[in-house]
Amino acid sequence: MTHAVSNQEPTSTSPGISRALTITSAVLALSIAIWAYLVYSAPLDSVQGLIQKILYVHVPCWFAAYAGFAVTAVCGAFYLWKNDERFDRVAVAGAEVGVLFCTLGLVTGPIWAKGTWGHWWAWDPRLTVTLLLWFIYLAYLLLRSFTEGSTRTARFAAVYGIAGLAVIPLNYFAIQLFGGAAMHPNNLERGSLGTGMGWPFAAGVFTALLAMLHLVLLRVDLENKRIAANANAAEWDSDEGF
């Protein structure tokens, strides 16, 4: 039996995701432009000078990383509850994007540290816990990549992703918990930023969170298309008698 190869694109992408990607793409482009202008226009810090402007990249990256890991935990919980693979796909996407932003945070942090502390790295409690957080979710991704398609692994990874979330409050409150052992300054509070620094910081956080959402949606969309393409290929092989 012969079977014509269909040129039709996989239809697993939902219209909702497509619309969401279109909206987030447009808003993200506008947000990046506004953020870049605000950072450029922001006043220089009287102590740190130009290097302080990395704040508008470094800290927002952590907000996005935390949000990505929260997506992994929440969707992992829904996967355990509903046993719906769609939640598992979003959980994996959240971890991938979270690790991406966590890596950006670990890269921009030493650049800032070199300009302010005089060295690239110190085993500061927050830095140490941050590195631990990165390894936890990197291990999550390695586990998923080496055991793709295993329901048992997916359920274990869901529990692991939920448990890993406990490191985030430990990381955030590391300064208070370890007191004088921490080199990092205190967590930002209302009024702790200088005049003219609040808006570029807020724009950076908004842009990073929106980028996180856009990348998660994009990753889920790509995974849906991959699954649909594999299903079409399997059906074609079956029809051909392979």
C-alpha cells in the first residue's frame, strides 16, 4: 500500500498558544525598547558608577528564573493530580527557561562582583545557594533528557521539581539567615533604589517575566509540533508496513 506524504503542518498547536505567542512577541519587542531607553537614561550610581546598571539585567533574570521554576513546580503538581501530559510538557519548558535565566544571572553576577568587590566569585551564602539551585534544575533537565518518554520518570521529576522549589526562599532570605557572613547587600525594598532607578528596574522585571512567559509558550509549541510530527511519521511507517 502506498501512502502519500502529507505536506500539512502538524495540527497539535492550539490556536490559543499561537495567539498568545503573537501577542507576547509584540509586547515583548515594545517592552525591550522601553526598558533599554530607561536603562540608558537612568542616572549613574554615585558609588559604583556605570557598572551598577547591570542591576537592571541581573536582578530581573532572577525573577524570571524563579518564575520558570515555579511553573515547573505548579505544572508538575497538576500533572501528578490530572495525569495529563500537557502539564508535564509545560513543567519541562518552565525548567528549561528557568535554567536559562538562572545561567544569565550566574554570568552577570560575577561581572558585577568584579566591578564592585574586586573579584569574580566568593562563596557568599547567596551565591552558594544560587549555584545549588542551578544544579538542582540542571539535574532535572538531564534526568528528563536521558529518560524521555518514561511515565515513571515524569512522575518522579514532578515531585523533584516541586521539592526543588524550596531552595528559592532559602536563596532569597540567605542574607537574613546568614547575617554578617553574606557579602550581598540587603534585598531591595521600597525606596532602596536611588532617584530615577525605580522605573528602569521595574521595566527590567516586567520584560524578563514576559520573556520567560514567551519562551515557555514557544517551547511548549515546539514540543507539541515535535510530538505531532513523530505521530505522523509513525502512522506513515505503519501504513507502509515498516
